[in-house]
Amino acid sequence: MRSNYKQLGNYICEVNIRDSNLKVELLLGVSIQKKFIPSIANTIGTDMSTYKIVKKNQFAYGPVTSRNGDKISIALLEDEQAIISQAYRSFEVKDKNELLPEYLMMWFRRPEFDRYARFMSHGSTREVFDWVEMCETELPVPHIDKQKEIVKEYNVLVDRINLNNQLIQKLEESARAIYRQWFVDFEFPDENGKPYESTGGEMEFNEELEKDIPKGWNCGSIGDYSKVKSGFAFKSDWWKSEGIPVVKIGSINNNSIDYNSLGYVSSERIDKAKNYRVNKGDIVIAMTGATIGKVGLVPELNSVILVNQRVGMFDLGNEPLKRNSFLYLSLLSESVQNEIKNVGGDSAQANIGNGQIQDIQLIIPNISVLGNFNRVVSSIIETILNKVKENNIAENTKNLLLSKLATIKK
């Protein structure tokens, strides 16, 4: 054992209190994202009095590790109390003046801990990281003041990310509200700045849509606004742990790109995939699988970004930020999402082609209204992309801080 490392068993004790009086209603599970989440287990006919009570600042983890890939499900409870399945192990820190639960949770978030837990797991039918192995875990335990300093630094980053996510959500809601006002309710500003339809704007019946739309507008399709093509078919042996980032279907998350889910290929592959590059402000879409129709705005990566097969990429020209607002919000609209599901299906085998996406019906406004809308919303979209980039920087800083825990001195 390294001189500054201590065995965790010296600082924790197991907790095993059952909800025998059925007083606790909040039922939670533990995810591989290291969070408590609402349980989706079917508890009909289950004797809930056998479930464990876990309280604020207590931990729970799933000892069976063979089902989770490279992750171990473990979390620190922030609510006052909840109940969890008896399959989980629960424990707490004995003395918070010696070891902060928040500091310990930081250690559990390290990928090195996941690898350690998987390596130390044992069993033939299923592999288990049991209580004995948990207690034998070694980690540096600096002075409590140093722990508080580290936790404070970490929480500053967490708070920044959370605030950015809240802002992103509000900006998304604002952009969608503007889209609905202009292209669903037809209350876009007329030449006098007044809402079009409610102030007598001229409407005309469209036979294809079977409804009135503003005069001069047309029933068109996504392909009338932008063509789409599937990404490059990278060979399986091209994938690397680092290099040129590649957007995969799993990279599309929360209407953007999850930096941590990108694939990578070596730089010499750029020439072969040079026609499958995207830039900040471009739009990609999942074309297959259970998440078909997922849409993502491409943030800034300070690098060439390539696109993998079965991820659709839209042609928005050299300045996508000037044209992406209308297409992005159209793709997120209920009518387009429903059509994607109707055409491609909504199962794990769902699939939609380039032409099928391009054929999806859209109301195409006149050039003036379209240009005005893109100008109005482009600043919102760019702010969203900037906040996504800020979050990536903060996430990288968080990961760096976690990696440095291994070298913490007293």
C-alpha cells in the first residue's frame, strides 16, 4: 500500500435497515452514471417491508458487476431518505470529520475505480464486487480541510454545468416557442411588426395540407431546404482511443453531441472520409435503431469532425449558423418526429433512408419570413452551442480533478 493510501474499510460501515413499517415511499435504483434514479422495477405483489432504507449522505451500490460493462453502479444519496432493493449494498462513512462522503464519491466516479472493481470481482455464474472487496479498496485520505477544498473545487464545476444546462433548456424552449408562433400559429411579425394571422394577414387554402396557410407559402419537403446523406462507413479496425473525432449514433444526446461518446480514428483516415465532415452549427440525425430521429446540433470541437454511417448529415453550406435554425426546429417538431417514426419504425430495427427524410413534408415560408426567422433565432442557437462547449471544458476539468485524486498528499 502506498504510504498516503488507506483501506476504505477503516472509514465505512455497512447499513442494513429495512422499511418494516412501510413508511418510506420513494423507491430508487442506482445507475451506472453513479446516480440514484427512480426505480422501474415491477413491485406488484412484492413485500416492500424487506426493502432497505438509505438516508442522506449514505451510499448504495450494486455488487453484481458483470451486467454493467465497465461500470459499477454506486451513488451517494442527496435526498432525505428512500428505499432500495435488498439486492443493493448500503453503507455510510463512520466519521465525517475524517472522510467526507462527497470526497469518497469523487473517488468512486473515477474510471480507475470502475476498472479496479471489475478486476476484483469474482464468481463463476456472475461476478460480484462484494463488501469485503469494497472494504479492501485503497485510496488517499488527506486532511479533512484538504478534502473540503477538493470537494468545493469539484462542486463549482458541477454547479456551472448545471446552470448551463438550465440555460440551454430555457433557450431551447424559447426557440421552440418562436417556431410555433411563426410556423404553427402563423403569428410571425408582418411588415408592421404585428402578428400576421390575428391582424388580418392574407391566408389561402393549400390542398396538400388541407388547411389555410399564409399567402405565398408552399407545401414542400425537408429536401427542398437541405439535402441529407449518411456518414462514412469506417472499418472496424480503424477505430482508435484517440485521434480525429467521429460522431456516432450514440454521440447524439440532448439535441447536441456528447463529447464523451465520440469515436476516434487516426488522422490518415481524413482523406478517405473528407466528404463526411461537419462543422459548428451543422445538424446530424440518427437514421437507425431505437433512437431513430434523434437530432443533434454540432458544437465546436476545435478539430475536424467526421460522421459515421447511419448518422445523417444535412447540407447547410459553409455558414450553417445562418440557415440551421429553421431546419433544426422543424426536425424537432412533433409532426416531423412522428413522420420519421411512421416511416422508419420505432423499434431497435428502425431504419430510414436519405430520400425518405428528404421527402418528409414541411411548410416552406417565403424567403423574407424564412430569412427573418433564421436571423432572430440564430443568436439563441449560437448561445446554446457556446454553453455546450463551456460544459465540455468544465467536464474535462472535472475529469482532470478526479484523475489527480490518486496523487493527493496529506
